[in-house]
Amino acid sequence: MLMVLLVSVRCTQTAINDNNDNNNQPPPPMVFELSPSGRVAAVIDPEGFAELVDQSATEPRTVIQPLVEPYITEFARQFPNAAEFVFFMPDEYRAQQLFTALAGFTVTLKAPESGLGPILSISDFPELSDLRSYIYLARKDMLVLGPSLHELAHGWGARFSLPQELGDQIQMSGNHWGYSSVGGQLGGWTPGTLLDLGNGQFEISDGNVEPSGRSFNSVPYAPLEMYIMGLGPAEEVEPIKVAINPVFQSLFQFSADGIAVVTIDDIIFANGPRKPDFLSSPRNFEATLLILTDHSFSDAEWRFYEDSIDFLTFPGEKSAEEVFTEALYGGQRIRELILQKDPEDQTRDYINFHQATAGQAALEFITLTPPAN
């Protein structure tokens, strides 16, 4: 059963003509449709969809965020008890364009925990019910492929400004772990892989430096990320190696003035302990999926998003290949390309939230209830 809601929202970016009598007319109603299960909402706005898809190919967050926020605001108003996290994405995939200028971003509306550092950027539109963060993803397949896990972690970090060595890296890399051995979704090389070549030259023996994190759902959350999310104890965070004044050389090489070591005790001394702590932090998180489109979905189109949710929330291992069909990418060759890891044709192992958290937490996409008229 398809549920349709008509709501009025402000237009995104429309030129104003003082001589146009239609300027005093209210904006046309925008159509929200719910999937048969109620776990997915689609907002139908052909003009807004075309603009967002066009801009997302080349433009930065400063351009994209103002296009996205009207939909989030109206959605949160219509569904005030929807979820803590809203994933928002256009119903778009261009086979010739595997990567966009901006894969995704997270906007924090609430941050109830303490001990995680200052809120560096919080949205300035009014507080919206239970919504904690909204997450923009640039393509329809990114809930499964990523960076959905990466963006979820941004709901808690990286925000430490102290200790200074780590804080400098977080600031330099745009709220990621930077040139460090954190080695999680939000960045850093894999612990134990740093080689000191001498004369201030360093190399990663397995993988890349990854100062800005992983764009794919291919690595689990690091112990420090589990700590900030309330899913792991402080005692499991090993000492972190942090490069001092690093300079990029290649994806797996850099130069630096030296390597500092930051411990979890240093982090807690500078920021205070995380509250609530590991033992009392929530383990179950709720999310909602909102799709921007230019048409009503067929059963098959709804099924893709339902399957994507099932993959991300499955309480165990699940193959990402089960979600994607040849039709989605316009043929088997493109499907294989997006699922491959690198030019050596190694298949990437995509993981879900259960695997990323080592089974310590669960993610649920709730069933939406149409608001009362």
C-alpha cells in the first residue's frame, strides 16, 4: 500500500520577479510518499531533484547543504518522532560518474554526550524534535557502499581539540583523524603499519594513510570510534601515533617532523570522561531514509531501498552483491566495477553496521506513521 502525503514547503532557490503576480501565491504542495513497509519516504520534487543532482557533481558542501535542508526541515516537522538519524539522498546513479565531488556530510543538531570535544559545526535551523543528525549521501547506492558508516560516526566525532597533536590533525583534516594510527572509518592508517624510513620520511606498509577516512563501508569502527560512540571501553583504545606537521608525498607515504604518541588517558585528561559511559550508553539506534526523486516509485524501486536497509541493518554478515542488479547500473560490467576494490580486480568486502560495531550495537530503520491531518 502506497501512502501519499501533500505538504507545503518553501522552494529551494527561486528567482524573484517583483512584477510577477504569482509571487504572492504559496509554493505548490510537495508530495511525500511512503514505501509499503513505511521504512522509506520519498519526496517528489522534479525541479529540486534536477538542481541537486546537477550541483552535486561538482559543488562543495556550502552549495549542497542549503538545497538539502528545506526537505529535512519539513520532513522533521511532519514526522516529529521519526528517528535520531535521517539519511537523505537523491534517487540518482550515473553509470559514467562513479564519484561525485562530495560523497556525503553530516549535520549535527544535538550532541547530548560530554567528553567528546566541542561542537565545531552545528546547524542553525531550529531544533527539530528527536532528530540528532541528518546525513546527506550523494548517490542512491551509498547506503550500502558507503560512506554511510563514515557519516554515522560523525554524529559523535571527530571533535577533540586537545591533546594538541591530535587536535591539530582533526582540524587540518576537516573533523577526521588525519595522519594518525586511529585506523577507522573517520581516518588514519591501520595500526602497526607505519614504517620509519629515516630523515623524516614515513611509509604505510599495508594500505594508505587515509587522513580523511574511508568513503566505502569496508572497515570496522576503530577502538577510538567505538569509545566516542559509547560502544567500547576506554581500556581498549591503544596508544595512537600522530604525525607532527605531516606533508603528503603519496597515498601511502608522507614526511613529518616526527611522530607523537597520544593515549586515551591523554584524551580523557584533556576532554573529561565520556558521559554517559560505556556501560550506560545506548546500543540501539533508530534511523529513517528519505529519498529525493522526480517521480513516484515502482515496486522494484521501493524494493531496492528496502534491500539496502536490510543490508545495513542485518544482525550478521550479508553480501552487498545481493542488493545490486545489472539493471541498476546499466549492465554487468558497471555492476562489477562498482563492487571491485582496485585495478587488480580484488572484490571489496562491504560490511554493515553490525559488523562495523563488532555486534555491539544495532541500527533500525523505523516504520513511519503518517501525521494526523
